[in-house]
Amino acid sequence: MVSAFLNTVKIPELRRRVLFTLAVIVIVRLGAAITTPGVNQAVLQEWFRTASDKTGGGVAALFNLFSGGALENCAIFSLGIMPYISASIMMQLLTAVIPQLGRMAREDGGRQKIMQLTRYATLGLCIFQGYLLALSFQHPESYHTMLPGITDTIRSVGIPLVDDLGWTFRIVRIVTVISLTTGTLFLMWLGDQITERGIGNGISLIITIGIVARLPAALAQAWKTFVPSAQTGTSQVNPAILVLMVAFLFIVIAAVIAITQGVRKITVQYAKRVVGRKMYGGQTQYMPLKVNYAGVMPIIFAWALLLFPTTIVGFAFKNSPTAAKIASALSNGWPHYVVLAGMIFFFSYFWVATQFKSRTT
């Protein structure tokens, strides 16, 4: 392991790739701090702070997690890389069910055409999601599914979420949509650059950066929750639970590694054959098949697709109490976890069925 780290300094090509990846990571984090025009950052930060203590934040908290806190800062990277992930999911599904796309993917240069269609779909999703997000900023009292309880935060803070609700912000709303769309497309381009000129897996690395960026805030919140305060001398939760959570964390990590590395050995029996006076073959070998063939893709697919029903129901039926209950149930609570688990099982089967070809393997 030590020699592997030393090689990053000794080998020029590897050193250049690592430095390029680090430079892109800095750019990604800077983009998560550049705010979009017309929106008060302090209101959203206060809402995220209070919502995390009460309901967890729902859909907005999930967007904020994958964007590395960019939504909390009203940044140009607020949409994150999720529109590209959603577009990739749609193209994967369409390629499997539409014969024309399936034939295109198998042709020479077909993968490049599929990637081009994926980028076009990403552009459309960015415009759609950016418009809905800007609309929820302008009318938080009407579109409360995305930011539930934001009106109470506005009253407590004493400043509006948007300074001007007239024609000025309508113009700014267009600028906001363009900024959010450009931010996501720029993130997509940065991911491709990491894949080609960096250490690889650019899109996955950007998602990881966004999640890891929230780790210091999570550790600070854990410290406030489990460590006794100086004023009261007591903690909100028994510190023994923290020890159990840390132990459970290591158990989960060990289980994930074991399942990821686990393989099922399929016996392959080679027939005997005679060449001259010698006999060859008759050996038994094994073909290793990964136990978790789909990896983490079904989980990403399920999370990405589960965002759409909640958002669309909330915006399409903004004055309906039933729609509000459905959107709330899909964003948190037991229906959310039941639907999420079902979608993970479905996408695991679908991914293996479409990617693993038993006749050609």
C-alpha cells in the first residue's frame, strides 16, 4: 500500500492525473459555494438547519446531499449531477426495451450516439428541474412540497426568500434556470475530464465528493447530539448509543466489502481430447461470477427515480391536501422505504438481466 502511494509521486503520468483530479475537485467545491442571483442564502441555510432536526428535509435534503451542500447555498451546482444520472437511467431502460436503440448500441460508434442522446436528455431535465426549483423559490407558500415549512422560516428570520417578486425576479428566474442548467452540464463535462485525463470514474467521483463534503457537518451534529453540553451537563442521546452506532458502522462496512468481493464459482468441465499419443484436457476450472453483479447502480437508479413522483405530484397538484400527503409519504416514512426497497430489487434484477448475457458469457 505504501509503495502504491509512493508511485503517485514517482511516476510522472500518474502524478499528473492525480494533480488534475485534485484541481477538478477544487473547482467542484467552488461551484457549490457560488450563489445564484435573486435568492437569500441565509433563509435556505436556516431552513435546512431546522428541517434536519424535525423531518430530515425530505427531497430537498436528498438533493442537498448529492450536491454537496450546493442547494443549501443556492449555488449554481444546486442540481448536482443527478439530472445526468436520471438521463442515463432512462437511456439504459430504453436501450433494453426498444429494439432500435439496442441495435444502435451494438453498432460501431453506437455507444457514442447513445451518450449524445443522454446529454440531450440531461439538458431537458436540467431545464425542467431548474424551472421547478426557481418557481418554488418565488412562491414557497404555494409549492411547499420541495421546501416544507419554509414560510415559518421566512417569518422567523424576518427576510424574504426572494427579494423582489415582480418582473425583476421573473427575469432573474430565467437567469437562475440558465445558471443551474449550465452548472450541471459543467459538472458532467468535469466528470468526463476526470475519466479521460484524471484517475477515472469521474461521475462516481463527483457524487462521492458531494457526499463526503457533508461529513464534517454530520460529525459536528453528532458531537452536539452525543457529547454533554457545558450548560446542562447532559447529552441529547445516551453516549452508549454512539458506541453501538460506530460498531454497527464497521459491521456494515465489513458486510458491504464481503458481498462486493464475493463470487460464485461456476464449474467448467473441459472434455478430454487426444493429440497423437498424448491426452489433453479433462480439467476442471471455475468461472467466477460476482454475487453483487449490479453493484451500487440499482440503489442510485432507485434514489434518482423516486425524486420525480414527489416533485411532480407536489407541483402539479399544489392545492390538493391528498397530493400533499402522497408527496410527503413518498419523501419520508414507511411508504418511502417500501417503494425504495421494491425499486432496488427491481433494478437489481433488471440490471443483471440486461447486462449479463448468459449465452455470450
